[in-house]
Amino acid sequence: MASSSIIALAGTAGALVLAVARPAPVRAHPGPEAEARPAAPAAAPDDQIPVPPPTYQANGVTVDEHVGGRVPLDAAFRTQDGTPVTLGDVLRGGLPVILTFNYSDCPMLCSVQLNGLTAALPKVGERGASPDRDKGDVQFRVGVQFRIVTIDLEPNETLDKARAMRQRYLERLPEDHRAAARAGWTFLVAATPGDAAAIHRVADAVGFRYTYIKDRAEWAHPAALILLSAAGVVTRYLYGIEFDPRVMRESIYKAGLAEPAAAVGFMIRCYHYDPGANSHARAGAMALRIGAAGFVVLLFAALGVMYLQRRATSKRRPPAVPNGVT
């Protein structure tokens, strides 16, 4: 009876060690766009997405729409070629602007967003019906009818990385669009490496909320195209990673008229919540593992002592005499 109890206890301890040592699942935290989706069937316990606590530093990653707000034209940057400029210098020329915030080492969302943008640009650039029915056919080509300005979120971004990033997306455009796009799509990096003041000024002006996650060495940020008039006034927000060419044409047209419009799409945010990455969670998991390991060591030590005691007792007993033998 005692042996079976010990075996059962050992099995329980082993199961405890396996349960504690099992790594926590790594999940991405959903953006607000999930609220608009139909309710999904209840997930199994292992498939549930953990909700970040209120103190999680990336909870504020969002966009506070400032339609009618104006970007700071005196904010100083460098272009991808290293030329010192202000935002006003880049916007000069009377064309509406698509403003984006990205960086080269973004683990996923930046490339997905810019891929979606470059996929839509050729269709936006085709000649077609004007959003204003009273006008004839029009086309909207980057560098001709509008500009794109991408502000790099990483204040330590090198010019080489900025140029390579820009070139990667220019090459996705049709060959006959590239020359104009090269002149009309500007990547801006911090005027002084490491100085994020100008980046924050522009982001704050348009309500673009982002933060740095030190544990993961990533910038947590939303995905948004922000339409500006030629004077730098916010006219519309386009959210998501795929963009309807018809909506983009209308948005560019309205930005050219400095006419405000309602936001379109569902906001997606780029950040990763890993409950196991929290220092308290790591400490708790480590304590449980150490405790479980210590329990197993004590269990086997107790089994060894019991075995030695039983063996010593058996040696001290007199030999058994068969029944009937005198």
C-alpha cells in the first residue's frame, strides 16, 4: 500500500513538473478592428488570447483623429539621401500628400502596409472617372498629382537602411511610374541620429500614438495612411493594410481640395503582447519550476531512505522456519 502511494505521488510530481515547464503560448494582441468582426466560437483554453493588463505600455497605441489639424511645417529632418530639410520643404509644390509612419526593422506590419499601398498605386494612377462627376477622366500618380512622405519612427535609422527601404517599394511600382515616384516619395529620418523630437511633433499633430517596447526592441504603432492638403492640413485617415483604389482616388482628390472626409477602414496595430515576457511572470514561472524540481529531489531522497531502511531491517530478522519443522 505504501509503495503504491509513493508511486502515485511520484507520478503527480512528474505531471506538475511538465505542466510548469511548458512554455506559455505567444500570441499577438488584436487591434480594435476585431470588434467589427462576427463573434467567433469560444476558443479552447490553449487558444485564448491573453488580454494585456492596464499597465501594459503599448495599450495607448492608437490614432486620435485630428481632422483639420495642421502638421508642423518647421519640423526638421533629413531625406533618405542625407539632405537637411523641413517638413514644409518636402510639402512645397501645391500637391496633396499621403503621410505614413514606418521603420525598416519593423517585424511585420510596416512591410505589409507599404506592400498594400504600392499594390494600390498603379490602379490609382490609371486614368478613370473623377470622384467629382462634373469633371472628366483623371489620374493620380505619385510624384505628379500627389506626394508620399514616410517618416521613419526609428530615430537611429541609418540613411542606408532608409534608402534601401524606399528602393524596395519603388521597385514594386510599374517601370513607367518609377521616375515620377522617385521624385514624389520622400523618406524622412531624424535630423540628428537619436533625436526623436521632430518625429514626435509630427506624430502628435496627427494623433499617431506609438511607443517603444524595450523588452522586444520594437516600435509598437498603428497602421494608417494620413491624407494632408498641400498646406499640411489633415483631411482623412485610411486604416488597414489593403487599400481600395477608388477610395484612395477620392481621398487624394478631397485632400487636393483641402476637404475633410470620414475615416475609412479598420485600424490595425503592430505590437506583440507576451505575458511570459513580464518580469513578474518570468519570476513566478521560475519559482514554480524550482519548487517542482526541489519537490522531485526530496521525493526521490525519501524513496532512497525508505529503501535503505527496509533493507537494513530485513538483514536483522532471524531466518524464517517452515511450519511443522522443529
